[in-house]
Amino acid sequence: MELAAFFRYLLKYKWILFIVPLITACISFFLTQKLKNNYQSRARIATGIVNREDAILNNNLPESKINQEFNNIIEMMVLKKNLLQVSYKLLQHDLKDNAPYRIPGNTLQEINQKEIPVILSLLQQKIQKGEDLDLTVNSELRLNELLESFEYDYESIRNNLVVYRVNNSDFIDLQFESEDPMLSAFALNTLCQEFIAYHTSTLNQNKNKTIAFLDSVITRKQDTLKKKMQALQAYKVRNGVLDVNDQASTLIAQIADFETKRQEARKNINAYQGAIQSINARFNPNDRRYFESVQAKLNQDIVQTRSRIAAANDDYIKSNFDSRLKTRMDSLQSALSAKINQINDNQNYDPLASKKNLIEEKTNLELSLELAKNSVSSLDAELTRLNGKLYALVPNQAAIKNLQDEVEIYRKDYDALTNKYNQALLDANFTTRLVQVEKSMPGTKLPSKKLLLVILAGAISLGFCIVVLFILFFFDNAVNDAAMLANKSGMTVLGTLPYLNERGFNLTELWEKQPGVQSETQKQLKKELRNIRFEIDQEGNNPKVLTITSLQAGAGKSFIAYNLAQAYRIANKNVLLVDGNFETPELSKLTRTTFYFEDFISNPSSTIIISNQPDAIPVIGNLGSDKSLAELANSDVVGQKIAMLKDLYDVIIIDAPSLDSLNMAREWMVQADKSVIVFQSGEQLSQNKLQVLENLKSENSNLLGWILNKDKSGKHSN
């Protein structure tokens, strides 16, 4: 769908596009004269949100959180509860004051003087309690009707109120429009006062409730935590456990130390036994018996001393190596050394004197071996005791761990609640205080919107007309220009003839008048006919017989046939015009010919047809009937007659019936060399008509194309 075609379509209805917006604008102009001037007042509130956050946190909060707080304040400000307070006070002013802001409608006229005090009392009650209206109560329903009459109801106030945050600042601006500058200022100041009081009261109540709630929860958590800690302490006392982890660590360290000492003692035992065996191997049995008999008494003393040393060593290990027991062991060790030295001193005859040193060394080794064996026994006993104590700690450790975990969980909950409680106290001390930093003054007069409304009304009506015309254009299948006709049909458009709207126009005078006395349309018509004549000769290779038909009656094919014949005549062609439309013989009536096709077909002796006027085009008319060409004669006879005429004339133009009578038109088309179809501009090219064209193109190859007639677009060939 071409844009240019749509603009041409709009040009057809240009008067509608002009008159409708003009009428709409005029009506709007008269209606807007009754509109009153508006006055706008402005007030400003400082929230303290940004400064508060900087003072408390000394850092920047996310902008989203700050925006959320501002949005909450703005939404609270326009709540019905707050705006109704403004409504109440405005109505209270107008009922009490001698200079009301607004003159009410018929509702106040219906109220008698006795009702006014009742209404004022109800208003005062609503203002003090900050209540909404209960429309189920008759008195409050009446009050609501009165508010609506004054246009002080919630919707009216809300529609004239604008609340917004000033850029990213700490301020909120309020604007109110009304027809009275004092009313605008009064409404804003009242709203600011009422909202600041409501906001402060609401915040304090909420924060006090929060603090009280957190305090009660903390108390319960604290009691629970104390009980859990007491249970843990009681378990430790009951089981004799102070610190399981420290005790376990101490026992493990002692066990590791004793195991190291036991390993060392076992290594010493092996070493001592090996050394004693080596010394024994150096003595023979006689020497050993002698020596042992001499030293029996002393050896007995040495054995007793060794026993005492072993007992002391055992006590020393069990005492976890007490230094006092170590002194006792050293004393016994000295006594043992003295006994051994006495054996050496009392020796009168010693057959083993040469082996004195070996004997002394063996004695020392045996003493050390005895001590090492006693140490291993003592160490084993102590390790058994320590492991028993360690294993006894395991169940206590599991129970204590569970109790400690419970205490830790409750402690974390308690700490988290304490932090929230402290934060709530901090927030309560830094509550956002709204302050009206700019009081509203009587409003300034706003620029009049009357002219804008008039222009807007005209523009909207113009747009509406264009939309309606576009819808009509979109669903309009009419073909209005040659390009559209060629695109839809797939056939060549030979030429376009303009619409001739001239009263008293004489068809026969078109080609007789001089160009100077012809209208521009007539000149254009003749020019286009010459172009069509040229296109027919070029496309049709100078056809001798040309049939002119149309999709439907009234397209102007007879007019075109006659004028095309005139165009050939002035080109020095010998032209014959045949009226083949038996149902409506327009050419026969127009030319008043006396030669008829019926006579020509039925008379075998018909010869040359001669016009009565030298410059006139010879015309074969018809008598007009309900017959078709095939009913006058068969195709061969008609072909012979036309062949006869082809020998006599250069061009034969046949005005055939329209394609409404498809078979009648086809009977003429099969006799012609070429055929042309006339299409009336604005005619619909439906799917049925396109199908007829497809059938004609498939049956006959002599279709040259279209002639677009009655074109009003003004687009023609140059």
C-alpha cells in the first residue's frame, strides 16, 4: 500500500479534514471560555533522611534504600487518611468563614441552618480523631455528599496535588492547583502540618513497639541462656570435671611422656642384660663360688638396699617424678655404693683380685638392671591408670560438648537480639523529623490552557479523521491510478485519460475546435489519446482490428472508442468504427448512423460503407437487440465480413460489450487482432474480476492491456 496513494486518497476528502477540526476547535473555544484560571502554590518539606544516615553511620547508604524511604513518605503523604484531613478543614473553613473559597452546588442550598452546627461538630470530631468516613452512617454519608459538592472529596484533592522528591536532595516538594490562590496555599499548609504530625506519631509508636518487643524477647532469651549455663556448670561439678579439654590434654601429654620413659627403660634392660652376660663369660665357676661365699653377708645387705631403692623408684614414678622422692632415691643409691665399696675393702684374699674392676662393674650393672625392671613395671601400672582416667573423660566430654553447643546457640541469639535492640534504641534517638522549610504562599496564576485545549481538540479531531480515512483506505479495493492497476492485474496500462466534467460538452467538437478554444482537460484528453494510439501501434504491431471492452458497463469504452477512432483519423488512417454492443448501442445513437451491422451480415452484396460527411468517421451501428454476434451469423461468416472490411480500412475499432456479458465480448475479441480493456478509476478490482482476466489471457494472446479512464489524480503522461 503506497504512501503516495494514501495521500491522494486524503486529498479527495480534504474538505472533511479541514471542516471537522475547524468545527471541533470552534466548539472547544466556546466551551473553554467558561474555564476559570488556575493558581498553583508550592511548599517544601525537609526529611532529614540523608543527613541522619550520615550522622549515624558516617558512610553512604545504597541509593535504593534512600529512594525507598522517600517513596514511602510520599505514598504516606497521599493516603486517604491524610488528604481527608485537608478536606475536613477546607469544608470547615467554608462553612464557618464569611469568605468561603468555593461556592457550593445545590447540596448546601438544601441544608438548613440547624444542620450546619451538626456538620461542623462532626467535622471537628473527624479532625481530632483523624478518622475516615463511614458511608454506612447517614450523617457521614451526608458529609461525603457535601464534600463532593464543594469538590473537596479525596479524588478532587488528589487530582490537584503533586508530590515529588527534588532530584536527589533531602527535600520533598508539594504543588497544589485550584481556582483560588488562598485555597491552594491553605490546602498545602494544612497537608504539611497534618502529615508531619501523623508521620512523627506513627514512627514513635512503631519504634516504641519494636523496642518493647525486643526487650521482652531479650529477657526470655537471657533467662534461657542462664538456665543452660547453670546446667553446664552443674554437670561439671557433679562429674568432677572443670575443663574437659585441658584435662584430656594433660592426660595425653602424661601418657606420651610415660610411654617414652618406658621405651627407654626397656632399651636399658636389654643393654644391661647384654653387658652382664659379657662379664659373666669372663669368670670360671670356681672363681665365682669363692667370691660369692666371701661376700654373701654383704650381698644380702646390698639386695635389701636394692629392694628399698626399687620401692622408692616406684613411688617416685607414681608421684609424677616428685623432687622430694628423688632426694630419697639418691640417698639410698649412696648407701648401696658404700656397701659395694665395703666388699672391696674387706677382701683379705681374693683369687679374683685381678678381676676386681669387672666385679664392681657387674655389680653396678645388676643394680641398674634391677632398677630398670622395676621402672618398667611402675611405668606400666601408671600408664594403665592414666588411660583409665582418659577413657573415663569420653562420655563426660560428649555430654559437656552438647551442653556447650546449646549455650553457644542461645548466646548467639541473645547477642543478635541485643544488637537489634541497641540499633532500635539508636534509631529511636535519631528519628527522622520532617520539617516544613517553606511555607506555602498564595498561588501564582498559571498560564491559560484554553488555547492549548482548542489546539489539542482540533489536532485530535484531525487525527481521528485521518485514522478513519486510513481504515477506509486500507479496506478499499478501489484502483485509482495506473501503477496500482498494473500491479494488481499484471497487465500493461497503455494510457490514462483524465476525468472530463464539463457540462454541455459536445463529443464531436473535441477534434474540431482549435486548441486555443479548448479547456486544459480537453487538451490533456487529446494528448493522452494520441499516446494511447502510439502505444497500441507499438505494442500491437499496427493491428488492423481493435476490440475495446471494459470490466463493467459505464466505464466509458464507447467514448474512448469514438475518440480513439478520431485520433487515428487525424493520423491519416482510414478508420471504421463498429458498434458491437447490441444491448446498449451508444455509438449508434451518438453518431446517428444509418448503416447497421445486422444488414451488413445478412446482405451478401454489401460493399463499401461511405460516410455522408467527408471528415466524419464511417460507423457501422446496430439496431439494438438481445442478440449476440454468434446469433447473427456463424464465426466463419463474421470472419469473412471482417476480412472484407480489413481490405477496405486501415483500422477497424469495435466497441464490444463489457465483460459483464463475458461471452458476448469474447465473440468479438476472437475476431480482432488485438483487444484493449477500459478500466474506470475508482473501480474495484475484485478476485472474481482478476480470475476473468486470467481466463482471457490464457485463451487469447491478443490482449494488449488497459486504458485507465476518468482519472482524477492529475497524474498523466507528459
